[in-house]
Amino acid sequence: MLVSKCISECSNSSDTEIDNENENGDNEVQPHCHITLKCTREIAGFNGLGEAVRRLDFRSSVRDGRRFNYVCALLRLLVTGQGITSLPGGAQRLLLQMLEEVATYVSDSQQNINVLRGLVQQLRALLNQENQKCWGKPLGSQSLWAEHVQTIQRIQDIASQIEIREPGPNIRPKLHDLPEECVREIILRITDYKDLEASASAWSLMAALISEQRVWRELSHFHFTKQQIDVILEKMCLQDTKERHRNWQAIYHALRKMYGVREELQYAEILAFCRLCRCLFWPSAGHPCIVDQCPDFRQRVQEAGNSNSNETQPVPPAKFLQYFSL
């Protein structure tokens, strides 16, 4: 009952809090969204994607470097297939506005151009799909789809006009001016093997550094546990081989094929779900948790015999969409 009361009170006050946020800058509200996992007599609700996107401030998150890749991964899932066309008109409009925000941000920052190009390609396919029509007309309002077409055209225009600007001659240091050990430290912070392979084709020094076993060894230990690595070493008959003689690039790819890369490690920040108050939130911003409102709640959970070791769990984009039956 305590959880139900807290969720109800927070849900009822959320609209007022969000509306007052713009009027009173001193009372900033943490972006969060309560999710109904199971409808009961005490908790009856419906999860709306458009409302969740608004409450979690996805549109502003586009310009947050930590959240950019997560938001784009979510948009990619929605643009592919029937995702966006199965949404209400307001949610469709909001998501296309987010896509336009992505295009503007990429144009301004000169970064992640490949991400934008991939989204634009999917948007073109979306317009060309025959299954978007019913008896020769678009599903939904014709005026709404006309508005969508105009938005998609603006996004395509922004993407086509992006030109990579070289740094001015007086801007130092450039990447080529950095000593080898600095370039190596940059490479060691890349967590996606595809980015490593792309970097190797950009510059001969980076290609030489990326071929080093240390890079792939640390990448393997970053993504996989010691037990998983030991299984692969045994399978490849490398258990007794000295570490300097191991081909860590081959070991990494064997690990990736067998176990897959944990999706949450691909993002600098990923949405989290609080098990205590059934709330989605950004970890860097936090959320108004029931534990903060009722200090004795944690003790009650412990007395009930429930473990609180995993009070929050990461929510990858595909899992996020499952809350809305998408």
C-alpha cells in the first residue's frame, strides 16, 4: 500500500511539477517516469510512449554527449519497421522532432555524422514503404503525414548540407601532433571494436597501435568476465600459453560471438529502472525515490526478506520499448 500511495502521489503531481519547471528555474525537477508493470485494483495505469519521452526529457538529452547514443539507438528501433507508424499522432510528431534535433546537433557539433546518415536512410525507407498505406491513403490523418514528410525533408536537407570543417591552421595540437603514448591512451578508451577497426584505416600510426595485443586484451577484460575469458582460452587451447603469445584480437572476437557484448556498456549513460518505486530515470540526474520520501521503507523491505542489492537495473532501448508493448 505504501508503494501504491507513493506512486499515485508522484504520478498526480508530475504534470504540475513539469509545468512549473519552466516557470520557476529554481525548482528544477529530475526527469523521471513511473511505469505500470502490472495493472491491479490498487494500481491501474497505462504506459504512453509519448508521455514517457516527455517526462524523461529525451529531446534535451539529444544534446547531452553521455545520452546521445542511447537516444539515437531508441530512435533507430522506432524508425525501423512498424514502430513509429503504430504510435499515436502526438508521439509520432514528438519523435520526428527529436530526429530533427539530432540532425541539428550533429550539424553544429560536427560529430556522429554516421549515426545521422543511418537514421536518414531509415527515414527514406519509411516514406517508401507500401505497407504504410491503407486503401491508397496513409494510415492516420493525411495532414499529419504531410507534416511528417515536411519534417523528414528538413532532416534530409540538414544532413545533406553537413560538411566536415578542418581545424584552422593555428589550432594546435592536432591529432597528428600528439605523441604516440597520447594516441595510445585515446585508443584504449574506445569500447566498440567497430570504431577501432575504422580508426585503423584512418592513419598508419593508429593502425599500428590498434594491432597491439594490449588494446584487445583490455577490451576483452572490459566487456567480459574472467570466467568467460577462461572458457574461451580453454576452448582455444591457450590456457597454458604465455600471455604475450596470445592473439587477443582473436580471443575478443571469439568471446563476442559466444557471449555477445553487453549492451549497457555501449552507452556512456543508460536509463535505469528503480525496483522500489517502479520509476525510469537517468542515473546522472537521480529521481525522487520512495526511500527518500519514507526513510523507514528500506528497513521494511529488509524485514520482509527481500534483497535490496539490485534496487536499480539498466534499461537498454529494446527493453524500454517493451514497457509500451513495442
